[in-house]
Amino acid sequence: MKTRNTVLIGALLLIGGLVQGQEESGVVELAEVPVEYEKSALFTSLDFGSNGSNHAANFGLHYDWHFGKKKRIVVGSGLRFQSFFGKDVVFVSAPPEFYVDPVNQDTLLAPAPSIFSVNAILNLGYRVTPKIFLGFNIDVFGFSFGPNGSPTYVSNGVEQVVKVNPSPINALLVGANDLGSLKAQFYGRYKFSDKLAVQAGFQNMFNELTTETVLQTVPGDNDRFRSASAQGVAGISYFF
């Protein structure tokens, strides 16, 4: 649950370090040829992530604003559509008072979950060169939908088949307090033409299911169950 927060802090520190290094270095400036950096960019992205047992396909529409003397600091926003699917995925009790203590967790064993989500995202990044970009993005809020499922609910060793739906509301509330299905990505991107780029990195994801009735009653009532996963990710971007 701490991975997403750690990635966010690390991304901010990396961007700050790159900016400071550019300001302190005078060697490159002597021979540097003036380069034109765009002030903003509208682009789409398509990528696929996997860790072998679960997978995610993503399509995003992004708009970035570029800041600083050389327009290398990037802050942006956008929308991301995601399809999450997998095989034999484990979901555990999601509310923070349950999630942080395994003793309080019940389990859903989903043989083939499928969750679709649409989220507004925050983009942060640094343009190392006109072609090379280091970036971080994270889902902020949105909604999820998808087919009903019939996973196995396990509590104190007792199993039963139950009805579930994707949790409808997604909200970034930090760590175990998050609601729904959310993602954070840290990646590098190489722009090999004015219009096209490739990117690769890793992503940390929360995906969530809600039972149709409250099944867990100890240490309190709960109907939300979360799967957390880390994946490698690769894709392409198209710039307008």
C-alpha cells in the first residue's frame, strides 16, 4: 500500500534533482546549441502492462504544460481508460482498518476478473532532451464498471461463492484510504519523430470489487475488496 506514495515522492525528488543539476552545471551550456521546446503538448497514449498473472491495457488522452526557462518541467492532466483482467486474482478487505492488518482481512478469489475504469490523471515530468522524457502520472478520481462476477469468498477458512461488481467510485485518498481502481506509472519516453514516441516503465495498481451484500462483519462491516499489483508496462504515444 505504500508503493504508490513512495513512487510519487521519488518522482518529485528526481525531477527536482534534474532541475538543480541543470542550474548548477556550466559545462554543457558552453557548447549547447539553442533548442526549441514546445510550451504545451496534446497527445494520446496506448500501453499494455503485465506481471504474468494479471494485465492492464490503457488508452490515455493527455495535455501537458511546460514550464521553466527552457520549458523542460512538465505538469499536465488528462483522462485514462483502463481494462484490467487476470487469472486467479486475490482480493483482500479494502478499508484501511482492515487492509493494514492481515488478521482483519477476508479474501475474494476471482478466477477471471474484468474491471474497466475511466480516471482523471495528474502528469509530472522532466524533458532531459527534446527526445528523452522522464515522467510520472497517477489517477486522481473517476469511475469503474464491468461485468458481474462470482468469486469465492473466504473467511476463517469457510468458502462460499458470492456475487460482486467493480467498485463504482475511484478516488485518490493516499495509500490504504484509496477508493476503487487507481494506477500510478513511472516511465521513460523516447520521441523518435515529431508525432510518435515509445515509452516503457512500471506501474502500481489498485483494483477493487464490491460484494452485492455485506459479508464481512468482523472487526466491522465491509463489502469492498482490493487487489494490489505491480507491473511492467510499455507503449506508444501520438502527438497532435
